Amino acid sequence: MPLKSRRVPKRRFHGNRPITDRWNFRAAEFYGESNPTVISITTMALPFLPGNSPNERLGKERFHKSQHFNYSSGVPMLVGSEKPGIGGEHLVGQEIKPKYSVYPIGSGTGLPPWVTFDKQVLCFDAYFQETVPEAQSETYRIRKCKIYFFLEDDTIQVVEPEYKNSGIPQGTLIRRHRIPLPPPNEGQFYNLFHFNINQQMKLHSRTFTVTDCDSFTRNFLTKLGVHVNNPTTVPEDPYSSLREQLKKSMQPLRPYERHDTLKQFLDHDRKVLRFYCFWDDSQSIYVDLRELILHYFLVDDTIEIREVIPPNSGRDKVNKFLRRCRLPKHVPAKVKQPGEITDRTVLNVLTSSTMGNRYILDSLKTGAVHEEFYKDCDLIIGGEVNVWGRRVILADCDDFTKHYYRAKYGIEDFTPLQYKAPPAPKPPRPVPPYNGFGSEEDSLSFCQHLLPKPPRKDFQKFMAKDRYGLDSKVLNFQAKMITADPVDRERVFIISFYLSNDTISVFERPQKNSGVLGGKFLERGRVKKPGQELFKSQLSQYFTAQDLYVGATLCLNSINFQLLDADEYTFKYMEQHAEEFPRANMGIIISKLRSLPEEKQCEIRKFLTLSDPSNTGFIPFESIRSLLLGLDCNLSEHEVLVLGRCFSEREQTQVDVGLMLAVAQDFLKKKAFEEFPKMARAFADHDRHKTQRLSTKAIRTICKAFHLPVPNSLLEGLLSKFADGDEIDYYAFLAGINWLEHPAPPVMPEDTLKFEVDVGFDGGRAAVKNINYSAFLQDAFSLPSNSSDTSA
């Protein structure tokens, strides 16, 4: 078959690259090739046989079809003009509007534009000229506006400032959206390089002239390399100029006397003087005194009077005795009508039927009416106020009024007037004795109210002394039962006093081979003091926090307990609130020691010196304890412990970390806690810098969020052991408590109970070992320990 020749379309070259389409040809022109090389190539055509024709689907992986139909506001519409063809390729003659006006995807920083340019807006001042064909006074109008260009998505908004009485709708002229360029480039949109000063822009068939911009816009465009033009002026609007002239012509040339009350308003707003007064209405049929309350408003010097009507007086209750107004000192013979009282007068200088009337303002104020009104200086205790012919006498005032007159006028005498007899004392209301039904407070409310109300609790005390975080506000004491039974004498109890509502609970520690089951001994509740009558009119007395201290004896429901020791939190709380607990107040304890006679003080000094033969400055606590308790200075066991804690050389009890981890795993294993992977993910999410370390507060919060079934004392101890400064290696912490992957050896029940009860009595007698008797003598008796008088 003979081969046919056909002419191939001309191919253009830019450098060594062929330009075969319209876009590359335009790119060549953009790069400076005004005359790209155009050559003509003649090739031989292949026969139109299977295998010789090109297959356009070779190498393609996408063959999907675009959706050409969609719903808009519930109406089916054809939207295929903006959708590509099969596989995302453009159809013949189709032009898709670009999504990015300046920078395509991948250009610039790695952050998206809505993050990089968030809340960054270019602001331009512009105006446009509007034709007014139907008005005689103007043919065109200049309307000023603001053009905002949002950098995050290349949207434009045009806003016209509102002018008073303009008569035209103002505000947002063009809502925020991307605006296409005018034809023939309607497929493209405005970007930031289209903006500059002293140029015109066509936005939706309306021509705007940009006149100026703000400093941020100028700096932003300058950094991009855009030469910003000089600002231009806005042409004058004839109608606006006409309105300005009319406004100036309507302003009077004569000066007005301005009464500026703004300063008085700012200084005395919401400040009112209150006087207690009475009206001596002795001339009426019913000769009695009418009690009144006078309010003087400092903001505008007005007075308001209200009447106090006692119950069963037979008088109708009115809203106000005198409405708020300025009260004149002298009652006029005839009440002036509205408009008769003016500050200035007008003189009629000319009256003509043809020329009209001519008036002139009286500068001499010959016809002005002057009235005197009551001021704050006229109101004093014992003075009289003429309230439209009624004689009102001021008898007393409140504390704010006294402070005002003391500060402004220097008045110190505020002795009230006695104008009525003192009220009769209320007869006592005897309360019947308690009958045994319900609580005493609830029974008392039946006697005090016709409709009984539940007894009110001390909410302020509850909010102040309730548990807050790790601060339990619970005082724990170790006690033993006072009895002749040898089995009961060996039982150990923990008495807890809750400061929020003065309730007491008793817990018995289980002991091996004691024959007594431990656990809850007394339910939490208020406990009455012994020796009180059951059926009486007065309320019973209950145990308070001041009744509990080391060495005290408590009778709880006919069972006597002796408090032997307290935990560290109890001692610290009582010492920090020494004003509430006299037994923990060092000032009171020292004063008791100083009240001893001189002979006993010398004996104490001599005993302490002989107890330290090595002259180390420290003696055992038991020695000074036995000495102080043997003295006649009324020192209790708790006071001696507080004194020893103050001058002691304390040793902190160390707990084995392995034992703490074993106990923690035992708690977690009993509760079947297996959320260790979730906790690891939570720790990793909070670790923003990926250092495998978090703060102690963050780890405590996450453990509380996962409801880790571990007592607070054990959790705090573990966090303190794993803490390195203020940070913790959370992987090591999780590996230590993970009983699934790193099981610990079993623990004994007494070790678990030590942390489960959450009470450690290591802050009292066990923690006080040696006493610095030199500092004790110096503070208690102001005596040195090495005095030469050792024979005394």
C-alpha cells in the first residue's frame, strides 16, 4: 500500500523544549521569548491498522465520571459546566476556573493559607461616582467606601460607612466573596497584585477608585515587592458640601449658657443620702407622729420621701410621700405652670402684620425667676425641712450619710433625736422540753414556726472546711478503749473528726489472732457529750474539734476512749490553725512554762544539763516528756508533743518503693484495672515535645481521669518517688504499676491495710526522737544552757 504524506501542525520551540500547546506558548512569551521559534515538520503517516493508532487510555489509572447533576435549595440543577470529563480531564473547549488566584498548592510555606494569613486583611480607601438623574440639586454623588481583601482566601468585601440622614441604604455594598476580573478575563479572580493606590478597579460593573490604604497594607505590599503609589484625594461631593453649608447656617450665632452637669453625674452617680425623719402632724384630728425616710440624690440634688407605715395603724399604704423632685425652700403662693419658669427671657421688639414679629434675647435676665432649692448643706440632724407646707424634722441618718458629712463639711456631732418611746421588750417564749421524737433541732423548728422548716446547716462552714483536692480536712487520732477487759484494752481504734460538719466516725484496725473482727465501729455522725439530760428545753452540746487532742478521754455512746496519738496531717493542721486549737498554740504553751516559779525553772535547766553528759545539745524526748508531765503546769500530752515537735530533730520514715508498687498492683489487680495502653496513649498525647516526661500535676490529673483504684496516700507516695524535680518518666511509672506485664510479688494484708486506711501515725511520738534542749531553754525561759550556776 502506498504511503501518504500528511502535514503535521507547526511545532514551536522555547530553547530546546518544544511548545505544542497554547499554554506553553503563553509561558514562552511570559519568560521573555517574544518570537519563539516556529518550525514545520513533515512526517510520514502510519497506516490506519490495529496497533498503529494511539490509545489515549494507556497509562491512565482514573476513569471515573463527574457528577453533572445536583440539588440547590431543593431544586435539581445541572452543574456539569464546571465539572471535568472522564478521569478528571477537561472537555473540549472547557475552561475550569482556578481555585487559587496567585499561589497553587505546594507553593510557599507548609501551612495552609487559612492558618498563615488568619485574621490578616488588607484595607483600602476608595470611592465611586453615582449618577443622580432625577434630582435638581445634584447630578452625581461621590460615595466613599472601604475595600477589604482577606488574605486567607482572596475574598473581597466592600463596605460603605453610614452617614447620618443620608437617605440611601448604606453598609455592606458587596458581600465577602471572590470577585472575577472584568471581561475578557472573567475566568480569573482578583488577587492582591491587582490592588494599588491611585488606580481604578471594576467590581461587578461598578468602577471604584482606590485613594489610600492603611499602614499594614502598605507594609505588606512593599514586602512583596509591589511599588505602592502615592495617595490621592477624594473629589468633592456637591450635595455633601451643600448640606454642610445648611448645617452651619442653622447654628445660632449667639452663645448659649451651658449648664454642665456631667462632672456631678460622674462623681455622685448612685450615691444617696438617707435621713430618718418624722412629720409633726399635731394639728390634725389624730395627733400622732408620721415616720418618714428622706432620700437626697447627690447626682441631681433631688429629694424623695417615703412613709414608714407601722402594722395595724389603720392607714393606707401609699407608694411615695413625695415623688423625686427638687424641693423648694419657700412654698410659692401660686404654683407655676409648665413653661412659666425659664432661665432666660425674650423681648418682643417689633410686631408687624407685614414684616412679622421680631424678638431679641434678654441678656440682663430681667424676667428670670430665681428659686431656692434644698441642697445637701441644708440637711442636718435636728433641722427642719419645709415639704410643701409640712414641717418635717430630721432625726437620724445612716452610716454613709455620716461619712459624707464628716468628709465634706467636717461635722462630727450626729446625735439622733428621740421622738418616740423605745419599743417594749418582747416577752420570752419558753420552749417545751424535747419529747424524744426526731432530732432536737427538728423538734425545735415545730415550736418556732407555724409551718415547720428543716433545720438549716452551716453552709459557710461546710464550704470553708470541706474536702478540697488532697486536703481532706479530717483529723485522725489513734485511740484505745478504757476498760477492765484485757481483750478490749488491746484493741486499736482510729477516731476521725470531720471539720465540715463536726461528725465523728470510729474505725477498728483488725489484728491477727485477736478474736475481734475489725472494721467500722461507729457510723459517722454527731456525738453528744456525756452527762446531759435527755428531755430538756436547751439543745444538747456535741463534741467539737477542740475536744479532741492527744491525751484526751472521749465518751462515745457510753464507751470511753483515750486518744494516744495523731497522724502528721492532724498535727500540722492544728499547728497551722493555732487560733482555733489552744492545745497546739505555742504561745499558750510557752506562757504556761514561764508561769512556773524560778526554783522549778532552775531545776528544769539542771535536769536537762545533766541529761546530756556528752554536751551534744540533744536529749531523748522521753526524758523531757516525763519531766514536763510531772510539773504542775497543766500541760497535756498533746501540748508536750507539740513542744517536742517544735524543738525536735525529726527523721522522715522511708517506705520501700518495691513495697509501694506491690501494694499498688494488688489494688489494681483486685479491681481488674487493665487500661494501661489507654493511659500510655493519654500520656503520649499530653507529651507535646515527645520527651517521655510529664509534670507531676499532669500525671496526677490523668490518673484521676482514668479513676485509678489506688488510695490517695499511695498515689502521692509513688509520684514523689518517681519524680525527678517536677517531672516524671511516665513510661517507668506505667511499667511499675502494670501488673499484667511486670507482676510484683504478693504482699501481706497488713501492708495493704497500711495504705488502704490512708492514715499513718508517724507524725507524733514515733517521729520525735531527740530534743534540742538549748533552743528550748532559750525560747521558754530565756536562759542559756551553759550557765555557771550549776549548783542551783
